[in-house]
Amino acid sequence: MSWDGTSQHEHRFGGIEFRLGNRELGHLHGESLLDIPFPLSVRNDLVSAGQAEQHHVLPQSGWVSFRIRNEEDIDRATSLLRRSYDLARESKQKRTNDTRVTQPENT
């Protein structure tokens, strides 16, 4: 919750959801199952590297699941959420830049 612009909400399927603005960064089911959305290419890299599993319900989606089994896994879970946060901020910045109207310079 210390990352700029983040908020915590009740998730629609139970648990806690983390957001940047209206964009979901991920959610916790209980204290041991973290689900995080990523672009498919990132999801594939994370799963191939053994850093996360395919989503436990939607394995063909960009979502990953990460099981928190011990104290060390908390840092790994935080790193995955941070990656989701960083991607969301980059996407938000790109949208802002794309919609910015530039005024012609006076010559």
C-alpha cells in the first residue's frame, strides 16, 4: 500500500484486491494464494522461469497464481506484485502521452 496510487479493496470472489487507480494489480485468496494479471508474454516468461504458475482456474489467460508457503515467498510475491504495478504505471503513462494534445508552436 506504500506504492504511489495504490489502494486495497474487497475482491469480488473473496479476499483482498490491490489496485492502481481502477486497474487491478492482483488479489489474495486468504493468506496463501496470490493471483496477478500480466500480458501473455510476461506470463509465459514467469511460468517458464518457475517464478509463478499458470492461473489455477484460467490457465490460458495472462493471469498467474503464486502460492505463498513460507516467509521467503512473501518477498517473491511482493516482487511479482511490483512487476504488475510497474507495468500498470507504464501503461497509464503511455495512455497519458498518447492522448496529450500538442499545441503547434508559434513561429
